[in-house]
Amino acid sequence: MSSAVTTPREGYPHGVPTTPDDVLTLLVQPEVVLGLAAVLLLLVVRGRSRRRRARAAARAREASRAPYAGEIWFADVPYEDGTGSKDRPVLVLRVRDRTCEVARFTSQDRGTRRDHVALPPGFPGLSRASWIDLRPRELPIAALRRRAGVPGPALVTWYRQVSAQRGLPGDAA
């Protein structure tokens, strides 16, 4: 077993650079530059992975949280003709074991249709004028991606009243 003997660098008292010129001379040496680059790279990668893990954990917490009636969520909603799906806001009307009853929102003007009604502006989770579909749909809870707002159960009550007034089911049950 050999033991390495360290000696002070030439020109530096006690092996330590004491002037700015000495520090600059030391910093331009290839082994120092490579060492600093490696440390910097390690710090950047470590910081990114921590942020990435924190974001993933936040998404997992949000996704694992069960929806409640009266919440607005963004969900992957299938098209009526079954040709695909679209990410859109929905109002959760009722939650069952693995499914939930939802009403879809749209920002397209559906004022002439009997099966849609305009919402007053300012609902939490909706950034523009919206119409709500009075024909509820069943979705798997797994289709709900993230919660967008909580207007509360009063919106569900209002939804059911408007559906009844228009002679629409308003209830998929």
C-alpha cells in the first residue's frame, strides 16, 4: 500500500494561491476546468431530476384524489361517434365506484340548442363563456386528468333543475 505525498504547488506559499492571478492560473488548468464542469453538470442534473420528481409526485397526488360532485375536472371525453376523444372540462355530477356521471362544457355557442344552456361568466375552472351539455355521460374515473375548479354542489342542483325544466334526463342513472 503506497501513500501519496502531497507537496505544495510551486510558487504558492503553503500550496494555496493567494493572488487573483494565481487563482486564474489555477482555474485554467485542464484538470481543474474538467472538475468544475463535472460538478456543475452534476448540480444541474440533480436539480432537474428533483424538480421532475416533485412535479410527478404532485401529478400523482392530484390523479389519486377522487373527484366529488360539484367539481370541474379536465377529462378525456370520447366523441359521440366513437372516432376519438378530446380533453375538455366536465362538471362531476355523481361519483360511483369506478365511474362518474359528468356534464361536458363547450366554449362553442350552443345557444340555439335545447340540450345546452349558457353558464354565467366567472365559474371557477372556466376561463371563457361556456355552455353545458344537459345530456350527462358516464366516464371512467381514470379519464379525469386534473381538477380545474370547485364551483360547488349548487351548480349540480342548478344543472338538474334546468334539465328537468327542459324535459331532458339530466341524470344518467
